Amino acid sequence: MVPSLVRLGAFLLLCGFIANSALAETLYHTFVIQEAPYTRLCNNTKNILTVNGSYPGPTLYAHLGDTIFVKVINSGNKNITIHWHGIVQPRDPWSDGPEYITQCPIKPGGNFTQQIQISEEEGTLWWHAHSDFDRTTVHGAIVIYPKLNTTYPFPEPQEEFILILGEWWNQDVTQVYETAVLTGGDPAISDANTINGQPGDFAPCSANDTFKVQVEQGKTYLLRLINSAMSNEFFFAVAGHNITVVGSDASYTKPYVNEYIMITPGQTYDLLLEANQFPNSSSPYRYYIVATPFFDGNVAVSRNPNVTVAILEYKTNSTMPPIVPVSTSSLPNFDNTSAAAAFTDGLRSLASSDHPVDVPQTVDEHMFITIAVNEVECPVNTTCAGLFGTRFGASLNNASFQSPQSVDILDSYYSSINSGVYTPNFPNQPPVFFNFTGNIPFNESFTEKSTKVKVLEYNTSVEIVFQGTNLLTGENHPMHLHGHSFFVVGRGFGNFDNQTDPLSYNLVDPPYANTVGVPKNGWTTIRFRAANPGVWFMHCHFDRHNLWGMDTVFITKNGNSTDGSATVLPPPSDKPPC
């Protein structure tokens, strides 16, 4: 049974969809969490956690304005939650998914029906597990088409292809997670990077299963690119072809032609590819689609450096054996920070009359948040695997987030039963200012655990300056905010200067995103309006950093509307028990 039709009716009324009900649909899906055997890398067969037995999992299709109900049935052997990455979920944090933030996990044998309201998103998003390291294999795409009777703001593509970048471990990822929790060390690196679950031609015993797309000369195709990887950012390119960015994080961009892109974990891009490289039968007809890791951090934390490939094939009448695909020379070196920044700096929102932007021009709440990998003291009589015999930690403003384990924050807040579950004192700035990007004293690297959250008044305009630091492992950090998209109004390198750097802000057509990279030893500024009441997680999308505490929670209070349209919806009747 779909939980609480009262909740659905109130939600549709809020979004103005009842008047346009003929243009919106309600869709129903069932996700069964179950183990299934998969083989990769020379007969390394193991059971992995999947949705409906598939890896990657099923794609959800919808139009702007639709509502999707997904009944998640846990037939697996462990607790799990599912998050709809990039879906704003107006007034409905109950269906957002992060474990012990907005719900307790779905236990084996349990189920939970989650509501996904497509209120503003248009393009490519994705869903994934939001518990332990389960999203390694429990993930899939969300494709959101324009509202019925409307079109793309670019020429209609001939066909579309979903490309999900990911990682594969020969080891059981639950063991990888539990070992990292036990020892406080860096999780074991993956054994392969993947495109749609396949390592590709250059990995052992993998060439026969390399993912392939077929195209016709002269046609234009839409590539829906998702980075689901746990640890790796990627440079991505298609040999012999330019790609045109037309959307990012389900928001349209000004067309942006490139030889390559850089994509962080959590991000999505919509890319147009013109199939223009097979003018005659003597031309090469196979080209590699390539993703190679980008990592500009130091060697204290390791990464899987392996390239992964798929193949783009032109349709041909040739009966000759397949030729070796054309490789690309356009990808930057793995540690080319300038190349990553050059791509990112070129992104702009479409900002058209049909797709306007509403960038906050004034700010009510200024926040300056330092991002750091830290150390945590090793308990007495314990051996720890972090640097110098400590445990790895991570923090925002030197507050290392400790997730509750017996009750979720949303239920505690909504029911006014805090009882020490969290404290509403996440700071607007770090406790100490110093040269964040220089040589940092050893004693500045320690942090302590807490469950500090930031409380916002409804409709507050918020500016966050994320400042990267050189503590232990300076690197690019992909920061993701639940319940909101935000405008990326500025970025740069070095320590942020609050007198001069705001002069360079783009307040006209900045990219609109839900995940943004904060450059190594640099800063990124975002702005958003806190007009979505509820409890919303913010965290680094490197899962080891999430585990170590590079997280916090925003609680946006209810507004004062008389019709309830600025109030959190009541909880669903089937929410998982704690």
C-alpha cells in the first residue's frame, strides 16, 4: 500500500501539480535488495548486493512533474537504505535515505515505500545505497525527461546511452568497510575501475564483456554520464570526438564543447556526441570511450589508478574482424589540477527564459567551512592503522561528525525527543585560522567526534565558502548537499580572501549543482536558499571521508505559511523502525 495519500495530496498541492495533473504521472516500482553472483577479473566470482539481481541496478524513467513510488524490499543479509541523489524532495526528508540521518535502516525482511517527487530536476541523476559501502554495487540511473509537451533546449538526439563509472573489489566490500571501521585505516583500494560494471579491454580477462555503444555516421547522441565511484574522480573522453556538455546534475547548461571532462563522485553530466568520424568504409569505425582517474592529492592515501574503457562502434556493413579501437591522446595526466580546473571553470547555467536562474543576490547566513582529513587518537591498548599509529578522521570546521546509531536525527527533531542525539551548534567558521594551504603544524591535525548540526530559519539565503586544507592529505573534495541544489558562484586556489575573492563571483549564470568539487588547496563558494524544511545531510562523496566524519546536517525550520506549504510532511506509516 502507498503510505498516506494525505501526504501525497498535500505534496502535489504544494507544487501546483493538481492544476496540471493531466501532464504528470504517478509511477510505481519495486526494488528487491538481494545477493547475486557476479564474476569479474579472471573468474573472481562472488555474491554482491544488488537491486533485482542487476548490477548496475535498474534505471528509473520519469518526466518533470512526475511522482515515483519505490517499494524497497530488503531480501539481503544486512541493513540498507536507498538515497535518490540530487532529488530535492520538497518537504519530504523521510524518503531521502541517508542511514541514521533521515531514517533508520531497512532491516533484512523489512520494506519501505519511498516517494520521489520530480519537482525541478531535468536531466540525469542517480540513486544509490546510503549505508556502509553498499553503493559500490547498489546503484542505478534516474533519467528525467522534460515535462510532457515540452522539449530539450538542444536538438533532439538520435538515441541516448547511460554510462555509469564505478569501481570493483574482488574482496567483499562489507569486509573492506568493517576492516576500515575496526582499524581506523584507509580502506583497501578497488581492483578495477568500471563502465557500467565492466572493467574493459585493458583489465585482465575482461575484453569480451567491454560495454559497447553503436552509432550511425552523421547522427547526434546523448551520453548520460554518472560517477558512482567510491573514491575516484575521472577524466573522461571519447577518442576522436569532442563532447558538448548540455547539462550537469539535472540542470541545463550553456553548450560547452570539450575534448574531455572531469567528473567527481556523485556528479552527473549530459553530453552530446556527434558521430562524425566514419565518412567512408576505409575510416576507423571503433573508438575507445575512456575514463582515467584524476588524483592530485599526496601519497598518504592511495587510489586505484587503472584506466577503464567502453567502445563506441559505428554501424558498418563490413564483414572484417573487429579492429582495435582508436585510442585518445586528449586526456590530461592523472594529476593535472590545472586541466581539471579549466574544465570546471567553463560551466555555466543555461539561464534562458524557459530555464531561468534565481541566484541569491544577498546573503543572510555566511558560513566559512574548512575541509580536512585529520587524525583521531587511538584508544588505549588498541592498534590503529592510520598515520603515526592513530586513526584517520575527517572534519568540517574541525568538527568530525559521529552519526547516531539508535535513532535517526530527523525522527529526533520532528518528535522533539533530542535527548542528546545531536547538538545544534555546528560552527559558522573554524575554531582557529591559519595558513590552511601551507605547511600545517602537526598538532593542528587532530579532531574530536561530535554530532553537531546547523539550524537554519526557513527561506534563509545561505553562502558557504568551502576552504580546502593541506592537513595530512590535501586533495579535491566532492561536497554533496541533500535536499537542495545550489549555485556555484566562485572558486579559486589558495586561502580565500573575503575582501577580493567575492569580486570574482558569478551571480548571473553560475552552474546549478548538488555536488561540487573543492579544489586541492583551494576554495569553492556556493549559495542556496533554505526553503525546503527538514533535515538534510551534507558530506564529502568520497565514502572513506564520509566514514571518517567529513559531514554535517542542516535542519531547516518550518516556515509560517497558513496552508502548511512550508511545513515538513508527516512521517510515512511504514518508515523503518529503529
